[in-house]
Amino acid sequence: MDFFSCIRPPTLSPLFLLPVELRLSIYEFVFSSAPPEPEQWPLPKSSASLEPLLTCRDIYREAKLIAFACTIHNLNWTRPSNCLRRLRTLEPAHHNHIRHIALTTTASGLFEKLLPLRQHFDHTHAPYLTLESLTIVLDVPDTSRELERERRLQEQNMVFASIWYFKNVNRVVLMNIMHREGLRDHPGMHGHWTCINEEKSLQAAVMDMDTSLIDSIRWRFELTSFYDYAWKPWLA
């Protein structure tokens, strides 16, 4: 008997017996990441969300771009240079399909730390990024120190001024915004506000807006309306 006639062909997975449209929907469900929580520090590694790609070569070939598009890519932005270096090592098809990024970082110096990332959003530095969402999870400061409060307000005001001019980002979410009442009025902060620790907000209201409680209230801010670069004053 011929040796090769004794070798049975590999059993086809039931997954590949499904219509391709249904398989793509399954991939989207499997690789869609949950949004980060305000208390998560640091964020879990994104590689855990991409592990199903290691199941077999066929799944990797068929699902890799969907996986990169659906996964929230979590970055520890305390060292931006490391994150950007890893980003540049990806294949063009991979970083072209990145749609969601989340950062854990400190508010201190964040304006300057975001500048290298903005170059990729502005499409002035490769690889070019076009995002559906950018989530920034800030650290929680020591609210008992007055100097810390003033520094936090200054840093947050600069970040609000920056994100309003973001290009190629549809939605920016800032977590753990503090001292909302002390922020300057700026178009960049005219978005949707949600109280994260609502119980402290209620306590502050009941206790006639106790200062110590107000300083410990944390906010989630979402911005979906950005500066319109297409608008020209002389055309209005």
C-alpha cells in the first residue's frame, strides 16, 4: 500500500464550515476589548486579547486585521518612546487597522508626552494612525496637598487645550479628571461629563459642597467634536 494513501487529511474545524460573513462576526465578538476602568493602573497587556490568533494559521490569516481593528491597544505611556518604537515595528497592514488605543499615564507633563503621538494622528510622521477612540487614564493625585491641586489644574487645562485640535481621532475619553470646578473654560472641555465616584459627589452636595469631598471627585470626560480644520474664517 502506498504510504501517502494511509495519511488521513486533517479534520476541518467546524468554524470554517460556517459562511465567511458569520465567521467575521465571530472574530469581531472574540477580539472586541472591554473599555478600561478608571481604577486600572497599569492597563492589562493587549497581547492577551490577541492570543486567539495563535490558535492556528488559518485563523491568524483570516482574522489578524479584524483583531487589530477591534482590540483596544493598551499602552503604558509613562515611557512614550518605548511605545512608539514598538508601534513602528508592526507591519503597515497592522498599524493601519489600529482603531482603539488606551493610555495609562500621569497628568504631570502629559501635554509634552502627547506631542509625539499627535504627529502620528496629524499624519506628519509614519506610521499614520486613524482612530475611532483614544482613552487616557490619568493617575489619581494626593488631594490633600494644595500645591498638587494647582499643578493638576494646570496640566489638565493644557491637555484639554490639546485634544480639541486632534486630527484623525473620532472620540477622546479622559479618565480621572479632578477639580472640574477650577478648570478654565475652553472649547476642548465642552463634551460629555460623567461622575466616576458619584457617591462622593452626592456626599459633597448633602454636606453643602465640603471642600475635601469636592477635591476627591473624579470625572470621565468624552469629546467627539473637534476643531474643524476645513473651516476658513474668510469663507463664513
